[in-house]
Amino acid sequence: MDCPEYSSLPGFGCSPWIVGTALSFNETGTETLIDPFSGHFLKASLPILEGKKCLRCFRDWFLMFDEGSRECFLANITSYSRVSLPPLLEPIDSLGRCALSSQTPPDCTVMFACTQNDRFVLCCRPGDKEWEKHDIDLRNRHEFFGGPIFGSKGKMYVETCWWKRRRVVINTTTSGGHYIEKMAMPDPNITKHDTYVTFWVESNGDIFLVRVYFHARQAIGVDNIDVYQMDTSRYIWRRVDSIGGATFFLGANCVAVSSHAGGTQADCIYLLLWCYDGIRLYSIRMDDWTISFTLLVPSCTTDPEDWADTWSALFWVIPPSYRQEPTKPSGTITSKINRSVVLMEDKEQMVPMWSELPVELIELLIPKLSFVDYLHTRAVCKKWSLIEKPIQHARTHPMLMSISTSGDMCRFYDPMVKKEYIVKDSMLLHGNWQTLHFSKYGWVLATKGRCIYAENPFTKEACKLPKMGREWFDGISFSSVPKSPDSIIFAIRKYPLLNSVDIMLWRAGDNRWTKEELPCDTLFCMTRSNPVFFGNEFYCLGVHGNLGVFNPNDMTWRVLDKPEPIRVGANNGGDRFCHLVEFKGDLIAIFRPYDAKPIEMFKLDQSHMSWEKVLQLDDAVLFLDNWTATVKSSQEYGCSNRIYLPFFESNEAGDDRAGAFYDLVDGQYKPKFYGLTGPLNSLWIEPNFS
């Protein structure tokens, strides 16, 4: 069947599309067009692109290049217009390092940046007869154009790299030509020791930088994000918790749409990214700090690096006429916990006769109630508020905790009752942008910059800890409640191929962290997960299934000969979410894939120091987030053989959202894996009111 002209495709030209150029699954003379929100694929003839190489896309303009004739031109695929440019005769080492000063050609400047033996930029405006070359005198031969090239409001920004220092070369277009200046512009502070990528995008005249963090490596998926806005008066980045109500479309090219002009979902980021399982489309909502993703293009290769080239040929096409009905805001929170976490608002109307029940009878039911139901019960009437049985006697479920971007509330999602609650007035909320790392016994470890906090958000108890410095870690945990006199907090950092390991240790009462670099002669590739305090030592899981052990008493590190690795072919940088947990005197290793494949578990046979595969946990329920595993007896929760994940069912209403779990009996994710929603910067915590 003949391919249709793109102009005849329904919705093309008035809604966002993804255009795939030079993809492996394209037929000769056709391009792949993807409707990102329905997932529909179309193959269409795009004559204006045929036979040419697409270098970049700017909204709905493509910068095209003919490798034979060196011809350059701008092509608009919604209006079918074309703007000629001079032939690109100068050799460029990276043709993709190019940008427009404005996304509304022909009123723009086109610029290329080259890093070879000579560092230079090429500039021209439509109508110029040749490219204007500007040699850039960088600091030394080691400095090069290593960051993005970006245009905004008539200025072109090109980042340079040199030994952790950043500068920006700015090309300002004036009536008299091009004015080149160099300006120091340091990177934003890194808030997580993770692999990350950055995207620059202009929105309503402002320049934003979105930093996307990955768990261990990009192929596993997105872990968190930071958003910064450029202060153009001082050329510095300022962290923000909003993108001004706009919608960002990020990927191989970046486009912003004003929610006021386009009717789009405010403060939402759509991110196109390659991962192990193919090309994913992420949706990140900054209003409630949640993330979800769908699989847009399934993987057809075993090498994830192949998808980098595929991803770089996928471009967002956002026509100026784009309109979209606003998405309804996320569901309202049904309940709130007040300052003392004792009262709970409950809008349900209770039948008056219930108040006639004896308080003594109600107190008999307390051990059967969750702590949330306990608070609801006390709020029924004045008589029931006199219940003397303390909250410690109520049942507590692990809850998924997250902190809002503005830092004004902690959210708690309870998968057992399918409700979300909020807590205010917490030390964890003093300032914005804390990162949650570890929880146990109802206590949480969180960092903000150099500061680290330990707090029980339910009792408001806190433990003051010394600043950590600028060290980062692959895992952190404590031996006992941080306020205990024998408590030890242990953090570890291990680069896969180095023959040493960095540890940090804090003992109750210390005024500073103890930092040591210990030898590690045995190859040990540590997972990005938290250690487990077991038998008075801290056990760390390797990506291959072996174990490293730190002894805090004699400050020694060793890699155990046994158990032997059970995942010999695993990628040294990590290819899944890995966890270690102690349950009833046993160590259990959990390997959670990045996709919908089965979760694997192994129990350590301590008599033979070997791993035994575990198919089911008949008497336990597991709770996994990106960092930590928590396991509880199934008798307390009325279910067994479930592994709860840090996600819940997508539900615009926000009420009664089912928690996502993996069923060990039938090996299925419930609900289905793709399309789930989860809060960014979250972990499981078991409420503790003691």
C-alpha cells in the first residue's frame, strides 16, 4: 500500500507528533510518525526530507544537510516551506552540535560548533552567501565544546568542558554581525551521586535546565529529576520547583509550550528516552511530583547502546497551532494528619448510634485496626476520642513516603487501604529538595546538599547529625535507631573497577564523620542499594550476587569468597534494581528487572554459604523501592507472596488507587507494569509511634 502524504494524516499539524528519521525500521523513502499519546505508528512519505540527513529539529523546523553537495536548508514539515542556507564547506566533527537562535525561521541565526585541533563556531542568517567563522580561544588544548548548544532570544550558548569546570561561549547576533564572548557558568550542584543527562529548553523567554537522574545507569530508567532556571543577569542556575505552568517536551530536541497559549497540562514534562527495553515516554508531573512511563518503541536488540542512535533520530514536532484540553488535576487528598499525628480529618458522616457503643468494646478492636483507622475511630465522636489504648497498639502498614518539591508536606500512600495522607511540620520539611535514602524502625535518613537528617516523622523525634561534606554514596543504613547510644550510620561508595572502597561512619555522639579509603583487592561491583546490618556487620550486595562485608569494630572491608556470584553475566554498572534484606535470621537477595520480567529471589544458606533460589514467601510480604527492601510477616497484612513496588495504579480521581505489586504465585504484575504511576524521591517506611 502506498504511504500517505504526511499532510493528509489525521491530527498532524495540530498536535504533538514524533518523527523518526533514518530509523532502522523505516522503509526507503518513508519516515516513521508516532502519535506519542496513543502509541500509533504511521509510515508516511516526507518528500521535503527525502535523501537528506536531518541534523536537528526545532519545533516543526528541521535543519537538513546533503552529504554529497554539502547543501544546507531549513524545512518546515507542517507548512512545507523551505529556507536555503549557504553550503557547509567547513569540516565539522559533529554535525549534530548545532542550534538556532530562534525557533521561528527565517528570523534566526544558525550556528555550528566544532572541536577538532581548532575550536571554532560557524554562523549564518538566511540570505547570507557564506558561513561566518569565529575561532574560539579556549583556555588550553584540553578544553572543548562538550555540553549542549542552545539558542534563545537571539543568543547562542555553547558549553565547554575542562576538568570539572564549565564555561559558556555566547554568540549574540546584532545588526553589525556576531559578538562572541566567553563567560564562566558553573554547573548546578549535583544533588544525587547518580548518572544523569541534562536538557536545555526555552519557555516564554526563560531558559531552563532539566537534569534527569538514573538508577545506576540510563538503561535502567529514570530515578529523579532537578529543574533549574538561568539567571541571565549573572549566568548562574537557580533551582526551581515549577516550570511556570508550561509543558516541556524533551528528547533529542526540546520544545516548551505555554499552558496558557496551548491549553496543555501545566508543569508537566514529557521525556523521550532510550532504556534497556526500548524507547520510553515518561510523564513527569511537577504539581504532585509523580512519574509514569509507557513503552513507545519496544526493543529489538540485546545491546541497549544501539538505542542511543535510534533515540537521536526521534524528534518532537510541535506545531504552533497545537491545542490540547487541559488534564484534570490529580486527585485530592482524602485525609490529613495534623501536627501531633493524632487527629485525622474524616469527611464521612457517621451514624449517630455508633457513639452509643461502649468505649471498652472499641478498645478491644484497636489491635485489629491500622493506625490510620485508629485515628479515624478517635475522630468519630467526642466519646470515642477518650479511647485510652495508645496508638502503639494499632496495626501499622509500611507506607510509601515522598516529599513534595516545595518541601511543605510529606505524602504517605498506604497500599492496604488504598489511601494517601499528608504530614506537615516535620524536620524533613525544613527547606526544599531533600533526598530520601533509607528507612528502618520508622526512622528516615535524608540529605540536602551537605546536610543529613535522621527523623521519625510520626513522633517528630530527630537526631542531629554532622555535615557529610561533598562525598556521595552508593548505599547508606544504620544499625539501630539513630538516637540509640550504640547506633552506627554507615555509608559506602564503590566504583566498579577501582581496588578500593570509600566508607563513612558515624557513631552516636560523634561530632564528625569518620572517612576511610579501604583496600579492595577482589573485583566487587556494588549495587545501588542500601547495606544490611546483620550479625554486627554491614553486608553489601554485588550486582553479580556476591557479598562485601564491612566490620565497624575493626574498620575492615572484605569480599566473601562464598557465596559465589549467581549473575555472572550481569553488567558491572548494574542492569536491574538489586536489594538485600534480613528476615527471621536469613539474608535474602532480590533482583528486580527494569521491565515486566519476573523478579528473582535467593536465600543465603549460611551452613554452606551458597544461594538457594526462592520461589515464594508464604509467610511474608516484601516492599521494594529503588534503594531499600522491607519485609514483614504476612499474618499482619492479610496477604502473602506479594512484592509491593513504589508505584500505584494511574487514576485521575486519585481515590482508591491500587498499589502495584508482583504476585509470586502467578508471576504477574498487578496492575500491569507499564503505565503505573509513582512518586519521585520515595521510599517505604513502617510507622513507629514508640
